[in-house]
Amino acid sequence: MKYLRFNFCHPINGHANLIQLFGNDPQVLHFVINSNDTNLVEISVDDCGDGKWKAVLEWDRDGESFMYQKEFEIKGHKNFYSTDI
């Protein structure tokens, strides 16, 4: 399995969307995310086709709403992408 990995500085609980940026019938994949005690969120990209995508993560913390967006590209499912927030 290949994943997007996001390392937060605090636990989060929310949702994520992976949005294919180009194509005749772009895919949108939805995920519930929870970093539990590790502050690490992993989102599988196994169902993503090759091409450019955008990850949109949304969560609430201490009564405030947050959103993070990151574009990435998949080529033959050989790429692995990781980012720190």
C-alpha cells in the first residue's frame, strides 16, 4: 500500500478528500481521518489513478476549524509522498 502521510503537532480528528485535478471524469475520494495518539495521519492512495491530485484535510481543534491543501502527483503508484504540518 502507498500512503500520503501527514505528521501533525497535535492529535486531529476530521475528514479528507483526494480530488483528481484533470480528466474527463475526475475522481473524488473521501476519508475519515484520526491521528489518535501518534499525531500521524496516513491516507491510502492505492485507489488513485496516475496524474495530479489535491488532498484537502479539514478538522476542528479547540473550537476552531482548520483546512490544509496539498497537491501531489502519482506516476505508476511508485511515488510516496510525505509532508509535515
